[in-house]
Amino acid sequence: MSHPSHDRSFLAILLIFLRLGLTSFGGPVAHLGYFRDEFVHRRRWLSEDHYADLVALCQFLPGPASSQVGLALGLSRAGFRGALAAWCGFTLPSALALILVAYGVMSPAAQVPEGVVHGLKLVAVAVVIQALWGMGHHTCRGGRALTLMSLAAIAMLLAPSVWLQPLILLLAAGAGLVLFKGTAAPTDASLSLPVSRLTAVGLLALFILLLVGLPLLASMWQHPALSLIDLFYRSGSLVFGGGHVVLPLLQAETVLPGHISEDLFLAGYGAAQAVPGPLFTLAAYLGTAMQQLPGWSGGLVALLAIFAPSFLLVGGALPFWQSLRRNTQARAALTGINAAVVGLLLAALYTPVWTGTVTTPLDAAWVLLAWSALQVWRVPVWLLVPLSALGGAVLL
């Protein structure tokens, strides 16, 4: 496995991930495919087995799995400066684009036609279906995995709660220990990580301290910046399963309290499908459109806050993961967790994504056509989203 020195500098890693950040359309499942092609096959930074295990870990951690894989890869190449370079390159293109979108849609002079908004909402449904289809195909093979997936979805549909998600994943881990025991341990070399276990413990402790302390500080000092940091840090800390699962939590945290209208929220979500990079950059749009801080500063604060848990968790978990990944019991537990993640996505697809958008036979037909374009005809997301918006303006 080659480890050329020239791709260990901050600038080199930034440019590698910037190219991915400008071209990685299609959502988190597609991003993981782009990473696999770039870093396993082309650059040979790590083996196929090690990459699969890294993806499994990042799916278990709360937050955006694809961005966390990118952080881990940057961390393994050049420490924390490598993680920062990877994050900047992969995240900032879409974040800047969505801040500009927010400036357009929140302007009093900008009247977004209702049909355009509805077209964006419908294509968002199709994108979520496609992501769920791909994840289910790869992680829910066999009756036991499908059963775990179904039970997780049923639990979230009957008792929807942010706090139920980690409980479901813990129960799925326990079930995986029983149902999937005997998985062979990997034989490849460990990933190089310039992070000590002591530093990792400190990062995990800081993650917990902020998760508990920020709500207390926000309630004691009513400052817009502190409230914004608390809202988005909590969202980045409590969401399991990647970008699409963050939708109901962000909707509950921003639309229900009246920080932003539902139409503006869903227009931003639709726009987030049209840009490359992670869906969590929706936070940059929301922070700007909420106007709690002047100009683009709210978008920057929200963006940093929603990704901060990923930095702390990846840096805190990876040193311990190196030994755990060779444990057959841990691997069995992760198989159960992956099946449950698909179930959580399935529940999120039904509500609020489907129930809040698809209300007529034409809507259902529109979603089916958009999904077919994505899944069968391989129309890129960046092209399908503006086409759906244009179709909505004409037909709806």
C-alpha cells in the first residue's frame, strides 16, 4: 500500500477533498462510493476491509457518516490539520452555495413560486428513497437483518423521538451480538493515527461536556449566537444515520418554534440536493435564513456548530476503534447497527418527508418518475433538481 509523502500536507489534502467537494453529487451513499474509488483504489491510502470498517464506525457515530469518513481519512494522513483540510475541502463549496441560496430566498424582493417550492420538495422525496434503496441493498441481506430493519422502523414510526434513535441502535447492537456472531476478523494492517488514547478521552469528554453544558448556558444567557450554537451542536450530536435523518430534527428545532417558515425550510432542503457535498451543510442555509445573526455570520456559526461533534467523536473514537475492529463481537454488533440505521431512514422517509409532501396522485407519480430517473436512468441529482423545480413552476 503506497503512502506518498506529497499528499500529507495541508494544501495537498485540501485540494484532494476540494475536488470531491465540488463533484460529489448524490447524497451520503454516493459520497462513500466516491471516497472508496479515490482513497482505496486510486490512492491506496487504506485497504478495502479497513474502509468498510471505517464506514461502519461512522454510521454508528451520530452525525454525517460521509463527512466523518472524510475527517478520519484526513486525520490518518496528517493529524488534526489533515482532518481540518479534508473538512474544508469537502464541506465549504456546498456551504457557500447554500448561504447564497439563503440570501436569495429570504429576500423580500424574491418571491419563490409555490410550484417551484413543491417541485423541490417532491424531488427531495425521490432522493431520500434512492438513498434508502442503496443502503438497504448493501446492509440488509438475509432475513435476520431485514427483521432488525423492520423492527427499528416500526419503533420509530410508533414512538418518534430523537432520544429513541440511540436506544434503538444499542438494542440492535445487542441483537447483532447474538444473530451475527462468528464474523471473521480483518487481517490488514492498522490505520496510522497520530492521536493518543489520552487525547481521545479528552475529546470524548469535551463532546459530552458541550452536549450537557450548552443548553444550560443558552438558558442562562439569552444570546442569539449561543442559542444558535446550542441548537445546531445538539442536532449534530443526536442524529444517527446520516444527512437525511437530520431532516425531522432540524425541522422540529427551526420550523416549530417559528425561526423559519416550513416552505423556506423545505426549499433549502431541496436546494441542498442540487449542490455537491454533505447534506449537513443545510445548517449554513438555515443559520443564514433564520437571521438571528447579521448576514452570513449565522450560517457560519450554524455550520461550525453542527460539524463540531463529528470532529470530537471521530478523533475520540478512532484510536479505540483500531483494536475493537479486530474483535468478532464488535463486528457482529455493527452488523445489527447497520440494519437498524436503514430502519430509521425508512421511518424518516414516511414522516415527515412523504406525509408532508405527497398529497395527490400527481405528486406520487412525480416522485416515482424522479426516482426512476435517479435509480434507473442515472440522471445526476444536480440536473434533476432544477428540472423538477422548472417542472413545478410550469405544471403545479
